[in-house]
Amino acid sequence: MEDGSKQALVWVNTAALHAGVHRREDLDWWRRQNNNQVRRQQQKENVTALLETTERFLHILEKSGRRVLVVFVAEHGRGIRGSRLQPPELRETPTPELVLVPLAFRLVDGPRNLDGSPHRPQVVTESVSYLAVAHVIKRILDSPSFTPTKQILEGLPRTEFVAETYNGHLVVQFEGHYWVLACSETPFGRRCLTRAIDYRPSSLSPPWTK
């Protein structure tokens, strides 16, 4: 922001919500990890701190006078509450609770309404993934004066739910159900369950809202 370049691309990776994150002075944090209520409270505090840091970062961008497109993409969920397939903190099977994550675009110093207020957020409810992210970025960059419209979010490529981990656990969505196929490497090669499991997610809401 300060080198005078007309254009810049900045990539930031943070582990602020990763399992094991704790205050530097809290040397006994690991002793309390077996307490699910404590884990939820710590995660709530970490989320609050991350959001406050993000707000300060966006404020710095606003003061720079640049028009900036900020993209927020989460890698995966933490599994702090667990599921019907695996206990808390275990992420061997990529269930919807772990894979369906927040995605957001923020236009800094972008267009505003006639009264000076910013445009209301536009929400995409369809099943999308990284392919849709690429389309949105290209459409915004190609739009006149960096001005987005509702058409930018129309006709985005849909992505059906398919998730697989390094150990061969596969989860797909078909006809409203999530199906789990577990595979593993054996001395005789990869072996998979001959019958998929019909998995019903318990909840897809953040644990601190409960």
C-alpha cells in the first residue's frame, strides 16, 4: 500500500482459529483441552479476536484510499463439537460440518448508495466452491471502475458437494443425502467399504451459537 504500485496482490494465511492456539502466557492450556465447554469458550474468544483484527485491517485499507478487493476463504472447520461419525477435534472424515466453510468478498472503498451508505451484502445460497471464487474475482476486475453489480453473482458455476481426505475417506451429496465411503491402504492395496453410509449432519451452525 505504500510502495506506490498501481496494482498489488497480497496473500495472507492465518492459523488464528487452529486447534492448539492459545495465549503465550497460558502454559497450561493443553490440560484443559479435554473439557469441551472450555474448548468452545476458547474458540469463541479466538473468533472474536480474529474479527477485531480483521476490522482493524480493513480500516487501514480504507484509509489508504485504494480500491481493494478482499477475499476471505476458510480452509476447513475445526470440528470442535464433533459429529455422529467422529469425536471433537478429529477430522479424518470430511463431513459437511468440516467442509462447508464461510466465504466472503469485501470491496474496500467500493460503490455506495445515494445516501452514502454502503451497499447491503449480497448472499449466495447455492452450492459453490473455488471455481465460483475465480469467476467472481474476474468479473469484479473486469467491471467498469471496479463497480460490482448483482449480475456478478448470477449464473455462478455450481459445485456439488464432494470431499476427500488424504486417507481416502470420501463424502458426496446425492439426492439430499450425504454418503460416506471409507477407504484405507492395506498390504493388499486400497480397500473400501462395500456399502456407503447415509450420513445426516447433526448441525451446521457455529458451536458458540448454541
